[in-house]
Amino acid sequence: MLLVIDIGNTNTNLGVFDKDGNLQKNWNISSDTSRFEDEYGILLLSLLQNSNIMPHIDSAIISSVVAPLSETYSIALEKYLNISPFILSHKAKLPVKINLKQPKEAGADRLANASAAAVYYKLPAIVIDLGTATSFDIVDENKNFIGGLIAPGLKIQAKSLSAFTSKLPKLKIEAPKSVIGKDTVSAMLSGIVMGHAAMIEGMIKASEKELGKKATVIATGGYSSVLFNNMERGFDYVNPYLTLEGLRYLYKLNCEEVAYDGENRTENRKTPALF
């Protein structure tokens, strides 16, 4: 079985895939740079042993935007699972061509998203990753990863309003009932959630204009459902495990030399946007 680890700025998403490519387990833990490799090693062992899949883990891949944690997890995996992980970077073999001014600046998570879009969905495609930041990863019809955009995420916006104003409260992010807020909390939620939804729709429209055609829009990340009901166009697909699926594919491509032959492009096996 393959352990995939996607290290983000706030959270780390872990998943275990079986040999047939099915996601068997999934966990979210905090991305804490103050933890030692022994702490992460013991945590990984605990999660895997409690799920009764520890003996079957024989490989791993890491995607990270937090450089110190890449090394910490690598040491933990080698010490506690006897696995040397594959670390994803722009130098890896990819199903897309990185068409950026500085390819090395492309985050590993964005490479995984772009790869999953190219392999599993109709192109051109726009992946919208709703995490700490909201990022667009855009792949054109010729499988070029041409870039995208990065904006403050919903949680960052909510924290910023509370941090830089003396009277505005902390918020739990949820869908507002109306655009016009009747109190402080509902007004803040409307500005953050409805404003973010409007930004996303506007940027989808602008991106499609530059692409010259309609794109397949895939959302991933925890806030997809909050935004979906507040958008006119919406998302074509919502796939919370897109990044993990991209990492699984990239491990096979780089470490097992399994080439994509088109047989896996079955869009209906992904979760459509039905919120």
C-alpha cells in the first residue's frame, strides 16, 4: 500500500491507497514545525496500527510547501516505517508540461492538482484548491500547466478581519443566509463568503476568456460546500481527495514507471458538484 502525505501551511492531509488505487484511509493533522521526527513517527505508527493497515504500507510520497516538515517526515518514515519516501518537486516526471517563468516556484501540491486534472478530467481544466490560500491551477487543452492565481483563503480573511479591527468578532465559516447582513456576524459572513464566491466566479470567467474556451472546473479543499450554494456557475466537480489522487498517480509514474494510457479518464467516478 502507498502512503501519500500532502503537507500544507496549516494542515497535513494523509491517505493510504491500495494496489488498485482505492483510497482506504484519510487523516488530517496540523502542520506543526515544532514537532520532532520521533513525534511524527509515533503518530504515523499509531494512525496506521489503529487502522490495521500498518503491515501493508511499503511506499510513500510527500508533497510539501513547508520545507522543514519535508525533512522531518522523511526521517520519521525511514526510522519508524523503514520507507524512503519519494519527494515531489518540479524535477519529477509529470503528465503535464510546466509552462511557467520559474518552474521551481510551482508548489508540489499544485503540481499534484494539475497532474490529477490532466489525467482524470476533460481539458482545459481549472482546479480550485480551497485551503489556507485559495489557488487556481490551470491546465490547457495541450496538457500545459500554465499557472493560475493565489488569493487569501476564507480562514485568512476571517482572521484578518478579527485581528485588525477592535470590535469585530472571530467567525466560524459557514454559508450566509442572505447577501445583506442584519447584524455584525452575518455581515462579515456575507462579505467573506459571498465576496469569495464572487471572486472565484469572476476569475473563472476571466481565465476561460484567456483560454479561449469553457473549462472543466474542479474544486477541492474543505470549503467547497460552503461556497457552492452561493455561486451561479458553480463547480463541475467537487473532489476533496484530488491532491491525494494526483500524488498517487505521480508515485506510480515516477517510481513504478506506469504510463498513463487514457483508460483511467472516467470523470463519472469523481464526485460531481451536487451540494
